[in-house]
Amino acid sequence: MSDPDQQEGAVVAVVTERAAQRAKELGAEEVLEDLRRELEHQPRLGRLIRTVAEGTQRVELYSTRIEGDVAAGRPAVNTVHAYAPAPPWPPTVRIAAIVPEDPPRPQL
């Protein structure tokens, strides 16, 4: 039997209301939606932060950086998403946070 994580469309990916609001404030709605769609196919995208337990289910936390767009006035942002592989089915991803990257500090 094949791994359900690898089946096309097998993962349900959503953006939390707070992350959607923050993306709107940062002008990053489009790139966040692009990330959401990509996570439907590659839920383990990014850097694994840690694995935690929510009840009897294992949840993996990942961080992903999205480059800024100077022309659009959008800073680079970092996102955090939680991936809950099955069971229960279907596997799910929720993008829980999006924060702007701090600008480089000038040398003192």
C-alpha cells in the first residue's frame, strides 16, 4: 500500500484565521495561498522544528521562509505550519503563523 502522504490531494491544508489576517496586514496573502497549495502535496516542506503529541496524534511543526518582494513592498516572512499525519484520515496541515523577518541590523 502506498503512503497516503504522497497521494495527490490526500492532504487537507488550511490557513488559520489569525495567520490569514497577519498575511493580509503584510501584503502576503498570495504567497501564503501558494504555500497552502504546495503543502497539500508536500506537507513536510520546510525545516522540522519539533514533533509534539496532541492527544493520541503526532503533530510535526515546520518553519518555512518565503523570500520578500521589494517591488511589491512585501518583506520576507517566516511561517509555521503543523502537519498531522494519519490516522485519523485525511492527513491535515494548518498554517498557524506568519511573521515578518527582522531587517538586518546595522553594524555598530
